[in-house]
Amino acid sequence: MRVVQFKALDGTRRVGVVSEDGATLHTVKGALRLHSLVLEAERTGQQLEALIQARATGPTVDYAQVIAQDRLLAPLDHPDPAHCILSGTGLDHLGSAQARDSMHAKLDAANAELTDSMKMFKIGLEGGKPKRGKIGSQPEWFYKGDGDWLAAPGQGLELPPFALDGGEEPELVGLYVIGERGDVLRVGYALGNEYSDHVLEKQNYLYLAHSKLRNSSFGPEI
């Protein structure tokens, strides 16, 4: 199932299920946000997909028209942007680890020792896929802002005046909701655009956190 959020012609929010051929959106009755549907599924013990499918009986909307009129929204958000956290993990591929490793590699006889970046990468290789019942290694984590930093699909990613660079990175985004009982509920996955300041990061690897505080986007489908 592929789900989107969009604005109706009157400006109100809608949740829609993408048809198999990708041409139309089937509006989900009584739903203004996917977030509320996730909480309802938790509260009632239903599978989220079954709940959405049962209600996807509203008016059908032309998908291409919604895109052309810039009416798409991020597929998952929170009523209060301050309660939406955008974050990511780094050093999850060899190119990233090697690039950062070169920033603080030692040039003396002690160069045989692994730098912090390569140690993190090695930890991920060894414990990134834990066996059942085991806790995996913790990845390097960075914060990208709250919901106010999220750009809707098709909208521009703003480059702040103090930025030295605007680099776009394709990402696979995992989308989660904290349930009413405090449980972490996995909703689904989407394609994302992770906007960063690579020039700033290359000045010093300790600037990594600052370089990530930029707009980002994901979707339009989850």
C-alpha cells in the first residue's frame, strides 16, 4: 500500500491511497492526517493497512493534478511541528567513512591505529545486524531539526545565507510514531532528500552536526 497526504482544492488536508496504476488517489474518509490513523490503529488493535483500506472509499482524485498544483504534503507529520523529529545516521557506507577518515588520519608511525570514523564503521559492520534477541551496535546519530525544517514534496530546499554549500543526498527514510502508550510504531518507508553543507563538514569533522541542520524532504509516498 502506498499512502500520501495532500491538500484538497478547498485547502483542507486529506489522506489518500495511491491506486495500483498510480493514476488516482482514493481519499480516506474522516482522516486529515496519517498520524491520527496510526494512533487509532494502535488504540483499536487493528493493522494500519487494514484500517486505511477499509476507509479508502472517499472521492477519487487525479494524482497528476495534485502534483501539478503543488498540493502534496509530507506523507507523515505531527499536528505540532515541535513534536516531529528529523534525524539520521551516518557512516553507514564505506564512502562516508573513508571521506571522514581522511580528515583526521594520522601521518606518523601510529597511523596503523584506526581513527574514530573507521572505528565507528567497524563497529557497524560487526554489530549492525544483531541476531534475534540481541541489541545491535548504536549508529552515529545526527539531528536535522523539527517539523518546521521539513519541506513538502516538490517544494524548494532553502539555502540559509550563512551556508557554504547545499548538497543533496538521496536517502531511505524510516517513519515512526510514538504511540499513546509510549511504544515506537513503525509506519513505513519513503524516499528522502537529505540536504547538507558538505563544505562546512570538510573543514572539520566536528562540524558534522552543524552541517546537517538544513531543510530536508521525504515522500511523497509512504
